[in-house]
Amino acid sequence: MSEENEEYVEEEEEYEEEEGEQGEEVEATGSGEQGSAENEAGIGALKDVADKTFDEVRLPADVVSAAQEAWSAFLSSASSREAAGEAIYAALFDSAPSLQSLFKTPRSVMAMRFMNGLNNIISVMADPKQLKIVVETLGFQHLDLEVTVPRVVIFRDAIVDLFDMEMGARFTSKARAGFNAILNYVGGAYIYIRREYAVRIKIINTSWKTANNKAADLMDQEDDEMAADLEAKEAEEGEEGEDGKQDKDDAMGAAEGKDLAQTSGEAGKSNDMRVPTTFNEMFLFNAAVMGFGSSTWMQLILDQFDNMVMNVANSYRLQEECDVLSLVLSKYKGNINLGEFKAVMLASLRSLVPKDWNSDHEVAWSWLWENVERMLKNLLGKPAVQERALERLIMSLTEDAVNYLRREVYKRFFALAPAGQDYFKQSTTRLYWIADKIVEMTLEIYRDPKKMVEDISALGLRHVGYAIPTEFFAPFVSGAVEVVRGMTTDDMAEDAFRWSLTLISKILVRTILEGSTIVMKAIN
């Protein structure tokens, strides 16, 4: 049995033991404080992980209020939002070290994601519709993770135990019941979405393939029709040749002129009305017909749309594409209405997949774009603000501060990953140059995202030859973020540095993994 299977079996056994103990306790007492609070609040349906359905849930107002107050108290007790995220991260992985293998993101970044995710969920607990949307979006971003009931229980209990330890009596029975209920709901939703929405992913993948093949078929069909028209025309001209010689001589000049004009007109019309042969061409054609021809921002999305569709079930790659796209769109001067893209996208797909298209396709593609749209909307507007904040920070650094940054980045990295020292044996001058280049790249990716993505991809391919393990990128990012955090009080600048450096590391890691083929290794 593999190590992963053994860990999974252990999680199942722990989960069954915990559930059994909880059941015995309820049977023995029947009126414990937590049980009475849950019964009083009327949230018995969420006492366990609910993964059979995914509907809107309305929690009692007093339970929601208690949970939100507890969350605010927890954030207030921490020295910063980053510290709160680190506490959640530590509590989770201390209770279940085996779960660390599920997360590839640097610790400091993952800690902030836990914190921000919980904050988004808790803040909308009182609004069933908005809560469902937030949870569905988060579930969409976890499609490639194997979320199970035992793992949800481990996560839930780790969070609740952390709050109990940090807040003591302030963490009331109603607050506990609220957190248990909401975490059971979220965890169950992740499981449901991954299981049930797999059908939608399959529909998207197959119809996308059909759409691209259909485009090629349309081109072949157009060529066949043009050939048939040409043959018919030649046959007509042959019949005319059998007419009387006098009629032919009298009409020759006029006929030739007429035929030439007609042929030229048909050729021009054929060129103007050429059938689109790719999805992008069909999209741009429909955009023009639907009155969106001047919305040039759609082309920016089209450039990355294929990667987004092909990686719909790969949350890390899809998030990377959305991050890069948000940077590209931030440079567009004009209004952007993402809903218009959906309308043109569906119209184009209906044209390219006419035989198979049905309501399931409509639902699946709408679901894909609505989730992508929400991810983009969460990012739109931020890059410009982050760029200015990061630029202010970098321009304000003195020579001493720059030298401190250079030294501390490696000091923190080697503390987090001692084996990394074997790969950084260059001179101090060279190491300082690398540190300066990394800081420069974090700002340049905001300024010119397209060029930087190309440069980073090229850098990643060179790293294939360096044979540097990708496991070192996460601790390097965490170490660099920790250093910058200690050098500024500007939360926006720190967030900008963390976000851009994380994106850079994502692109590097992906490029290295994709480029680590036998051929590339042989070339290098």
C-alpha cells in the first residue's frame, strides 16, 4: 500500500473514532452545552459534513452574529492579518501533517489564502445567496484537490480548537456551533462540486475539442462548395459554346465583360464573407455582428482563453491564467464588461457545436465563465494600486536597506531550506545581482505583463538545465516575503510584493515541470 493510501486510511480511522466518540457523548449526556446550543439554534442539519446536496443555507441570526463576533475577536487578538493566517496554517498542519502534500503554494501565501477565504465566508454568513456564490467560487478553485469528509473534519476541528485556545470564554457555544455548521457546509460543498461538476468539465472538454475540429470542417466544407460552384460554372460555359457561332460572336464582348465583373464580384464577396475557421475568428465575427467590434479587450482574453478552458480542472494553472489576465486587462484604457464576453462566447460555441449543443452545454459553459468572471472581478482594479504601492516601497529603499534585503533574503531562505545552499555557491556579487533582479521582476510584471511572462518562461527553461528542484521556490518566496514584511508598514506594498513574487514562482515552476523532458535535458 502506498504512503498516500496509508495516510488516507489513517484519516478515515481517525474520523470514524471521532464520530463514534461524539455519538457516545451525545447519547450519554443528551443535554451538553454544545448540543443544546445547536438544537436551540436549529442548525441540526449541519451537525455533520453535508456533501449530498449543495443548496442555499440560512443560519439563525444569533448564531451568525456570535460566529462573526468570534472571528473579529480572533483577528483583533493577532498582531496582524498575516499573523492570523500563520496561526491558522500552523494549527491545520500541526493537527494533520499529511495534508501539507495537497498544497504547493508557499507557506506565507497559503496562510493568507486560508485567512482571506475564511474571512470571505464568515462575512457573508447572513446572506444565503451570496454565501452560496462565495463557496461555489472557492469550490471551483479546489477542483483538483481530493477533498474528503475525514479531511474536512480535520480542518474543521483544527480551526475550532484554535479559536477555543486563543479566545477561551469569548468563544461561546453559539460561536462554536456556527463555525462547526459553516465549515461543514463549505467542506461538503467542495466535495459535492468536485463530484457532481465533473460532468460539466467533461462537457466543456469534449465540446471545446468539437468546436476546434468543427472549425476545420467548416473550412473543408467551404472549399468543397467553391469547387462545386466552379464545376457548375464551367459546365454552363460549355453549353453556351454549342450555340450558334453568330450569336457567340455578337455576344462575346458583352459576355466576357459581364462574366469578369460577376466573377470579380463573387470573389470579393467570398473574401468578405469568408467562413471563420477557428474559434477566435468565429468569436470576433460574432462580436462584430453583435455590436462589440470596438471592444478590443476581448482579444486580450481570447489570447489566454484556450489555456483557461484546457485547464478548467487545474486550479493552480487556471488561477495563474486569471492573475496574468488581470495584469493585462489593467493596462487596457476603457470600459470592460465581462458579461459581454460570455454572450459572444456562447453564440460562437453554438455555431461551432450545432449538433451536440443542448441545455447541459449552456449550463456548463455559463458555469465556467461565471466562475472565471468572479475570479477576474476580484482582481480587476488591484494591479494598478499594487503597482504604485510597490514602486513607492522600492524607490524609498536606501542603500543600507537594499543591502539588508539582499543578505536577509538568502539568510531566511537557507533557514527554511538548508539544502538550498548547495545551489547558491556563486560569489556574493552574483547573489546580490540575483536578489536585485528578483525585486525588479516583481515590479516589472505589473508594468509589462506580457513581456515579463515570456521572459519568466525563458528563465524557467534555463532552470531546467540548472537542475534546481522546484521544491525550493516556495521557501524562497516565503523568506523574501518575511524580509519585506519587516521593512515596511505599508500593507498594500507587502501584499503587492507577495502577490507578484508568487505569480512569478508559479510560472517558473510550471515552465520547469513542463520543460523537464528527456529532450530538454539532453539539449542542456
